[in-house]
Amino acid sequence: MKLIVGLGNPGEKYEHTRHNLGFMVVEKFLKDYHDVEKTEWSDEKKFKAAISQITWRSKKGVDIPLVLVKPKTYMNNSGLAVSLIASFY
């Protein structure tokens, strides 16, 4: 299992800004390598993050379970969310 964390800031104020580049990279990955329409995000309050678990098939045909994470904390506090998630998984 691999953990992919896209850092950003919550709220509409930061959408489509450099402050949310990490969120945008996760969304781009989903668009390019997974069916975005089938991707379900769950709001995990205990982790202070939105989480999606998917399986990604590598170029070698190996299925790799991924946990995609978009912390709901501001950038300066994202370490808390990442720490909670990393210790759980």
C-alpha cells in the first residue's frame, strides 16, 4: 500500500491557486490513471482529511493499493493530518 498526500488549504478561497497545488496533482493523477467518476472521497474527521482508497495498475500490470489524501488542515498544520494517517496505515 502506498500513501499519496496532496497538500493544500481548505476552502474556496484557495481553489485553483498555488496554495492547492498538491490537491491539483492528486486530481490530475486520478484523471490520468483512474476513473475519476468512480473515485469516492470520504471525509475522515479522525484523520482531519478527505481520503480515497483505490487500486492502481502499474505499467508492469501489478495492482498497487493506494490511499489518496487531501488534508483538511491548512498547509502549516498538515503534518498533524499526515501523521495520523501514516500511523493508522
